Amino acid sequence: MSNKKESGTSRGQREAETSRSQREAGASRSPRREPEAPHSRRQSRKARARRKRLRVVLIGILSLLLLACAAVFFLFQHYYGKSNFLRDSDVSHAETLPEDVQNDLDANMNQEEQEEALREAQEAQSGIAFPNSENVYNILLIGSDRRDSSWYGNSDVMMLLSINSETETIHLTSFMRDSYAVVGDSGGHKLNYAYALGGGPLLVETIEENYKIDIDAYASSDFDNTADIIDLLGGVEIEVSSGEARLINQTARGNDNETLPGAGTYLLNGDQAVAYGRIRKIGNADYQRTERQREVMSKLFAKAKALSVTELMNLADEILPLVTHNLSEGAVASLLLDLPTIMSYDLVLDRVPYDGMYYMKGEMLVPDWEETIERLHENIYGES
């Protein structure tokens, strides 16, 4: 009797525990999800659609950026590939030079004068430091008269184009070809001896060491290509004297030049403008010749300044094949990008040697080195 009672009690306890476990399990289950309201479903679909549109827009923007970068890259490669880049290491010294070029010093100074000029130059130059050139980019522009391939020709045009981004000024400084200079191991010579012997790299090195100025690159062109460049800009309007008109008619290359009847203002084509810039037998010899060259350059600058960005790029596309240079790809890219800004700068014209800062030995112009270098640095860099 007692055992049955205990057995019934145990069974009741087990049933109670089972019932309690089932209730606890039911309580732990997530409540049944109610059907989503139509309004909530619409909001969810709209959110997904917005995210999808955003992804599409972002992908589109990235694609356009990539295409733009690719277009700029291929456009630059197009420009640079058309230019005549020449590594400095590929430029060797000429083996022979014409006699009048080789003996330029002997024709103007005796041995004692040569030694004195060399000593004065070296002593003055050794005590002058190169200026801070962070805001200035210097390019040496060279116009050569090369008549055969045995040497580099006379550098009748040597102009330092100095772009000062701080003062927003372009200084165009002519170096006269008969200026005395120390040309590396060759000693004292006329400045244009450097180009005749070693082309652009040696001329750059010579001006750097004699005038203590960093030159970033050079660009050179012979007179035929220079004439083509002037024609690309539509020629230049110049007022000439009767004597200048006569010499232009006599020396201008090409067969389709209009004869200038006398003194007056004319639109000169490329061949005529080059002939004008080479005149030295009228007026003040080489002083006035470099002045004529700067006048032509200033007229070209004014014409280029009036062009649109598209026109400037088209002009660069045609000019680059006519110029030999040592500008790196990065330098050309930077100049092309900055060209519209650079063309807004003021142009200042100058000449070395400066009036009253040199003495003459025959045809050779010997600068007063310290005063000349100080003034050149002040003009270009704004510091002495």
C-alpha cells in the first residue's frame, strides 16, 4: 500500500517536471514574427535601391577618373614622344672646330692678358654661392647656326628663360656670344665656344659655373626650325630701318619672302624674323643684335599669351618636334600643366654683360664678375 503511494507520487513529480520544462522551452523560443507591413517593405526596397544607385554612381566616378588619368597619360606620351629628347651623356665633344673658333682667345688677348683674365674670373667666382632656386625654373634657350655635322655650330642666340613663380615674372636674359667665360678644362674663351665644343650640356655647365646660377634644362633649335616656329605663330610685326630692311632682303633664307621696300613696320615671316635677329652690322653691333632677338621673343610671347588653352596645347604639339632638349618627362608634364598660368606672368627683358659692368679686350667682353653676378641673382631671384 505504502509502495503504491510512493510510486504514484514519483510519477506525479515527473509529470510536473516535464510540464515545467515544456513551459520553459516554449518561453525561450522567439515569438512568432508578425507579417511585415506593406509600408515597411516599400521602405526596405527603397533603401536597397538607394544603396545600389550609390554603388553605380561611385563605380561610374571611379571609371571616369581612371579614363581621365589614362587620357592624360597617353596625351602626355604623345607630346613627349614627338619631342627631340637628348640625354646629356649622349652628347660628345666635337673633335675639330673651325680655326677662328678655336683661336678666339689668341685673337683678342696676349698671353699675359689671358692669364690675368682667367685668374680674375676664377677668384671672383670661387667666393660666390649659388642662390636659393626653389621658386625659379631656368631654361636656357639656344639658337644655333650649324652648317655641317662636324661641330655644333655658333650659338648666336643664348637666352636664359627664368620663371619665378613667387614674383609671377619671366626674366629673359640674353648672354652675348663674345662674353669672356671659363669653359671647363679648356680655360678662357668666348662664351659661344662652349656650345661649339660640347653642345647644350657644356654651354649650360659654363653659364652655371661662371655666373653661379642653376639651370634646370636647355632647349635648342637651329635657324631653320626657329623660322618654322615663328611661322606657326603667324610671324611678328617689327618696325625696321631702311638698312635693316636691306639686310633682311639679302640674308633671309627661303625663296618666297616678300621684298621689303624700305623703312617701315612689317609682318615678318619666320625667315625674315630670323634674319632680323642676326643683324650685327647695323647699329651697335652685337649689343643691338641681342636687343633685336629679345624684341622678336617678346612679340612671340605676346602672341602666345593671347591663345586659349586648347590653342596653346596645339601649338606645343607642333613646336616640340622642332626643338632638341634635355627636359625630363616630369618636367615637360609640369610645364604643360602650368603653361596657362605661366603665360599670365609679366615678361622682363635683360642682357649680360650689363652696361658699365665689363671691359673690352679686342672683341671680347670681360664682365666685372662680382657686380654682374650679384645683379643677375637679384634680377632673377629677387636676392643678392
